[in-house]
Amino acid sequence: MKIHNVAFELEVYDALDELHDADHKLMLKAIAARKNAYAPYSNFQVGAALRLENGEVVIGNNQENACYPSGLCAERVAVFQAGAKYPGVVIEAIAISATSLNYQVNTPAAPCGNCRQSISEYEVKQKQPIQLLMMGEIGTVMKCNSIGDILPLAFTNSFLK
């Protein structure tokens, strides 16, 4: 038997103001996007903002539905919108911010499994990692270099040959 350790680097900032200018601006777009989330059932609002290599920023927010599986997370809204509006343009980074109407979210919100898989698909497609910035409503901001860091055993198109 062999044991393999999987590790990755994670930058942790104590507050939003510690981010570099471009990342700070991107997170502010995610915060603004979360304010328009449609989350009448969970009261958990998530905003996402993508920075593309052409300088465009694409936003998304979660869209709930009374039939829960029919809703869509903020990250996938943004990624799919970028793919539809700017096909072939590389996604450089995605900022994610979450809040709740029921309590204060002070820890970073990472993408769910479905969102990780969707972002992974775009990393494979563009042959370039997508940087992730994650935060709650306030407090710590986490930054990693690729969705592969938090989804190390991703299911990719290599399995479908």
C-alpha cells in the first residue's frame, strides 16, 4: 500500500482591505452581486464575479426555486454566462462572497461540489487554472491558485475517451 498526501497553498487575508487592488475590486463586484441573489427559501445569498483575460467582469448570484434542484448557484451562473457571452475567453479568477439574512457569515464560503466540477471543466477547457477568492460577509478572505487545489481528484473528460 502507498500513502500519498495531497496538499495545496492557501493564502489567508484577515480582511478584504488586505487584497491586492485587482482582487479587491473583483470581490467588491461579488459582494454587490450577492445583494441581488434570489434566495427566498434559504436566505443564504451568494455572489460571484469572474475576471476574464479581456478585462471584462461577469457576475452571477444564486437563483433558488421552490423545487430545490432547479435552482443554480452563483458560481455556475457566472461561469455559464461567461461561457455564453465570451466563448473562448480565459477566466482568470473568480471571487465568491456569501451572507445570510438569518446570521452573520464570517467564514469564507467555498464552492459546492457541483460548482467545483463546473469550474474544473472550464480549467480543463482553457488549459489554465482559475484563481479562487472566497469570503463570507465579513472577515477572512481565502485565496487559492486553482479549483484543482480544493478538488484534487476531479472527474474530467480524460475519463470519457
